[in-house]
Amino acid sequence: MTTYTPMMQQYLLIKSEYEDAFLFYRLGDFYEMFFDDALKASQILEITLTGRDAGGKERIPMCGVPYHSAQGYIETLVSKGYKVAICEQTEDPKQAKGVVKREVVQLITPGTITEGKTIDGKSNHFLGCAEQLDEQHFAFAYLDVSTGEANASIIEGGSKTLLLQLQALNIRELVVTEHLQILLAEHASNLGIVLSLENEEMPNAESEKYVQGLPKTLHGVAKSLLQYVERTQMRSLTHIQSFTYIESKQYLRIDTNSKRNLELLQSIRGGDQKGTLLWLLDETVTAMGGRKLKQWLHQPLANRSAIDRRLGIVTELLDEFFLRDELRELLKAVYDLERLAGRVAFGNVGGRDLAQLRESLRQVPFIKEKLIQSGKETLVQLGCNLDECQDIEQILAKAITDEPPISIKEGGVIRDGYHEKLDELRYASRNGKDWIAQLEQKERELTGIKNLKIGYNRVFGYYIEITKSNIANADLTRYERKQTLANAERYITEELKEKEAIILNAEEQSLSLEYDLFVELREELKAFIPRVQVLASQISELDVYVSFAVVTEKYRFVKPEFHEGKALKIVNGRHPVVEKMLNKQLYVPNDCILTEQKNMMLITGPNMSGKSTYMRQVALIVVLAQMGCYVPADEAVLPITDQIFTRIGAADDLAAGQSTFMVEMIESQHAITNATEQSLLLFDEIGRGTSTYDGMALAQSMMEYIHDKIGANTLFSTHYHELTELEEELAKLQNVHVSATEKDGKVVFLHKVKQGAADKSYGVHVAQLAEMPDAIIERAQILLEKFEAKERATVKNSEEKDGELQLSFFDEEVKQEVVHESQAEQVEPLEQVVQTNAELEVIERLEKMNIMGTSPIQAINVLYELQQTLLNKK
């Protein structure tokens, strides 16, 4: 058995308590890692791996990072999903007996990291916690450790809905019990979410105050989350706010898939913010405002009075151009009050942070004055509600210098005049030589000895030197001999002793006292944190309102109106993001009219004509309106929508082993299962990932189900023109099409939505626009004409037969029997239809072919080969 050195034994003991984290073990000016931690960290961080003697036969692996630059390395590890335990010396090495005592002072995890380049100023960084209530319900709580914002809700729909919510909030770490860890492990790993255990809830009376506003079912999950944060951060959490209950019915719910499809916060192609609704809306000038805007985008309102209040504030700001401009200039000088309050609570606030807090608070009286002077009812109310926090500003103005340094241990943070003793120490340090010169002159006058001097050396310190010829003139009762020289004596007085101590220790004492005063100030400020947080929330909302007004004026938005019914009327609506991307090009606006009697729209038209854009713009107008913002249209009269579901765009999920069509079906199932009569459903090209008849059957079945069972406002686009005949069967369905025309043999997209069904799809024309080779275009045109001629012949033959089959999702049983009988009469066995060996060979190849695994060019080649097989063997 290996006997390690005492220091290594200490390391192993501490490491045993943090096995799931990299242990940063403080040795001098470095954080060192050993054993497996060193092997892994050296690879991940790309730092040199060395070795160390630790008492065993062989050297152990070791690597380290400098203490002063450790933050960047910690960020790298945490961004890759690891945890880092910071182990510091907790006693003075000079007074230690044996190995210096060390303890972990903080566990930094993906959900609790509060500073660094990975923390986006305009984004929340949430840590989540979940508990399973039953098979379909989860208690869920989440908080931002850096700002103190805390929320909780009940999630319906099982673990799948929980995971979607984690994605929507961009949660990197979820606190769970062992049971839930097993349940979620695989899915969480695929999503890059770290699962952290917190099994036992310890009694804590302090946590009760944080959960008072929550239903009882959410108390446990909120307390577990607080306990995990306290256990890992090991410091004051006075900035954590009481949990807010997020009641789903008060908000417009948009699942993660729909947010992605609508590109609310992240573009589908680039994965960044450009080209998103957030990109268009974000005219905020504070980090707090940017976060608030994202929150409102995540959760638009579903409460009419709350929406109207927001719209009213935007209306008042629109009327006051100069006020808007003045407010924006004032807001630009406001720093991130929420995160500054968090740093005060955490104890890692610096002098510059407090200077930023002071400068921010100095803007509040001016903001308040501007709002009150506007004379607008709601703006005046906003201004009156602002807490100027003048007492906090005065404390900071008195204590903190105008331009404090970064470090609080280098001095220069506390202002002169704040503390008498500190002033004396600084004076002694800065003016020591002047004081010595003054004392020397004073002693010369007292003794009458003109050549008396005060000197200094490192051995004896300060001294008064008198030549032996002048000793008789000195009052030796005042002096104490310190050193004898050949021709002089050196003395010291009590006054010089005292001043010597002050001068020699002044700088050290000054720095120490200044640090103590700063810590006292920091502790004093903790009592003001709740007030600063309330002010931060008010300022952030004002920033968003001003942003809405700026965007409204810039892009010619109008105020939406709401009513209690289901009808939706948008006149000349526009997709705001596409319109901005087009720049100076003209965007073609379109109406969307859904009535109580006709609230389902089937949209046809050629590919590339703008069907998807049209559908998205309707959803975005609803989102904007329920956020409390004006909308891109000439007129918008809207119902209160409770949920938006979209199935737009083609995407697979290779990691989960799901094809494009499977993803399409899963998203469609989620929408249809959860939608209500007050929801908005957008389905684009359902069924395109499977065979024509499968796709058409599914699309029709879904439309009938939504029409008869759900009744939600629905936009359904399709390339199956056969479905347009459903307008005669489904009372609430209306056909519209995106128009196009042919000019000189080429398609021209008009992007205008008109009543009625499209007459053709222009698929070959679109391929031509994509500059497909001429040979393919010409061949496709020939085949298209052949297929259309065959289809016309089939239709004519069908019309000549007695009776007509009505395939409806909700036909009575007797109709189902008719269908089966008719099919039995009309469909002959395949063997009776096929007449030649060539045709049998073609059928056999088609049966064996992997359609989903075949690329378009491969499909064209196979199609050509099959055709040649038939032609050559006729």
C-alpha cells in the first residue's frame, strides 16, 4: 500500500468529496491538479503535463494553472460540461503546524458560473431543478445565480415536455434525484445538459421565505434548488429573490420546436441571432433590458389587461420622440444593476463595480424627472414608482474614488476623507519625507544646532545625528542614544519612534485598513440589494418599452386590437424580419382573414412562392402583439391565443435516429395532442417525406381531425392539390393560394395570397430557377406532360364508373365498408396486372430500393435505368 506525503493525503481526502469535479488545489501562486484530473485537464486545457514525488515509488501526474489567470481555464472546463472545485488555503502558512489547512470554498458548475466571457450580458444563465410528481407532471424550478431571478412552474406532458422546456431556457445543468437522473440520463446527455444530484432536503427555515408565493407542490423543488446553490457556492445568497410562480395560462405557450421554426431567438441556418425576431426587436441599450426582452419573447402574455397595459405604455412613448431619445441616452449610462447586486451578495464585487453602481444610480433621478414631466398618465406612474436610491448613491459617493483600480487589495479604492485613520496612514505614506524634513527643522530650532540632521538606514531605521562638538548644546534628556560613530552620536526620540512606525508600516497598514473598510462597505450594501433589484426590474422594462417604440416607428408598425372571440384579421401583414433582410426591395404584404365560420385556411401555390413566409408572418404578428408590441400590418384585430404550434421546414434528428418524416410526425403529434380551441396551428407541407398517397392521406386526416375535434385557428399549406376539394366537405375550410404566373416560359412569383386554389405547382420551373442542368429540365418537362396525360385519363375513367368514394377521416362504419368493397372490386392483384419480365424486374428493384437513403441524383439515375430496362425489353 502506497503511503503518500501528508500534503497528498490532504489532497486525496478533499478530492474524495468532489469526485465529479476537477479539484483546483492551491499551492502558492498556482492551482495544481493531480492523478486523473491532471491527465484529463492537460488534454482539455492544452497545458503541460508534469510529475511530482508524492511518497510513492513512482511520480504522480501533475499539471497546474496560474492563480491570476485561472478564470479562463475554469470557463473552458465548465463550458465543456465539467465542474471545478476551488480549494484554497484557509489558514496563515506562518502559523500553520504541519500541512496548511485547505478547504473547497466554491464549486463552479455549468449552471452556477456567474462571470467570464461565456456569460452573455443580455442573456440569463439559468440553473434548473426538477421533481417528478406523476407520470405526466413535473415540478420545475430555475434561477439565475448571477441576477437572483427565481421562477417555478408545473410542467404537463411528461419528460419530453420537460426536456423541451430545458432547451427553451437554455439550461445547462439540472438538479435531480437519483430516480430522475436514471430517467433523464440519455436524453440529457444528448442535449448537453449536466445532471447533478441533490437527494436529501435538509430542514432550512430560511428557505421558507423564498417559496411563500408558490403552490405547495412546488415548495420541495424550489428548496432543493436553493439547497444545491448554497451547498456549492458556500457564500451569502442574499440577492436570491423569492420564487415567482409561472402559471402557464397567463402566458402564450410556444414550444421549443415552434420557437426554432419561427426563428424567434436563433436562426435555423446560422444558429445566431441575425435573421431572428430578437435581432429585429432588440434596440435595448442595457444588459438588463436585453434579458427582459428575451424573457418576453420566451413568454408572451395571454392576459388581455396585461397586454393592453404594455401597449398603452408603448403608445405614450410613440407620442414623445424627444423623450424617447433622452431616455435612451440616460439608460446607456446604466450598468447591469441585477448582476452588480449579485456580485455584492456573492462577495466578489470590486471597486469598479461599485463605481458602476454609483454612476447608474445617478441617472435615476433624471429618468424619473423625464417620465413625470411627460404628463402621460402611465409614464408619470412609472416615474413615480422609481426608487432613486439616493441614500445608496450617497454612501458610494462618499466611499469610492472616481476611478478605482481593478483590484481591491492594491489601494486607491476608498476616497480620501472617508476614514480618519486611513487618511493619516496615507498621509504618512505619501508625505513621509516631508514630515521628516519638517521634524529636522524643528529640532534644529530647538537645539540651535544648524548641522543636526535626520537620517535613515535599513538596520537602525530613522535617527537624529549630532556631531560630538555640538552634543553640549543638546538636551539629552529628550534623546535616547541609538548608535555611536567616530565623530557623531545618533539618537532617537519618542516622537520619531512613533512616526517611524507609522512611516515604515503606513503603506502596509493603509492597504490592510482599506481592504477592511471595503469589506465593511460591501456588507453594509447587502441590506440594500432588494431595493436595487426592484429598481433594476423597472429600468429593464422601461428599456424594452422604449425599444418597442423605436422599432415601431422605424418599421411602420401599428397597434393591434384584441377581442374575446376566435376571429383573426390582419390587413397587409408583413414578415418583419424578411422585410428588414430585403432592405430596399419591396416586400409584398398580405391579408389573413380567419372568421368564426371560416377559421381554417388551406394554402396552395408553387414552391418558393412564399407560403412558409406567409404562415410565419401570421404567427410572428400574434407573438409581437401578445408581447405588448405594435405589429407589422395596416390593421390587426386578434383573439387571445393560448398556444402556437408550428410544423414548418424539413429537418432530421440524426442523433436520435429520426428521419425528416419521423421528426415531422413527432412535432405534428405534439401539436395536435396539446392544442386547444384558442391555439394557432401552422402546418407546412405535411407528408412530403413519404409516398404521395401516404402523405396525402395523413394530411387530409389531420385536417379533418383539427377541423372536427380541435377547432383551432389553422393555416395548412400543401403541395397536394387534390386536398383543395375538401373545401366542399369541411365547413370551416377556405382555399387560398400564393399566386404566380408564367412569362416567356419562366415562372414569376407574385407573392400575393388570393382566394381559391392554385392551378399548378410550377415545380419544374423552380428547378429551372435553381439552374438545374438543361437536360434534366427538358426531360422532366416531357415526363410531367406524360404523367398529367395519364392522370387525366385515370380521372376520366373514374368518372365513368358508378358512384364516387368519399374518403373521410370521420365516415360512418357503413362508409368504411363501402370503401373496402369498392377497393376489392377495383384493385387487381399485382401479378395479374404485370405482363412482362421487364416489368417484374422493375417492380422487384423498386421493392428492394432504400428510398429514404437515396439522394436526389441517385434517384434520377435509378429512374433512368428503370426506364431503359422497360424500353429495351419491349
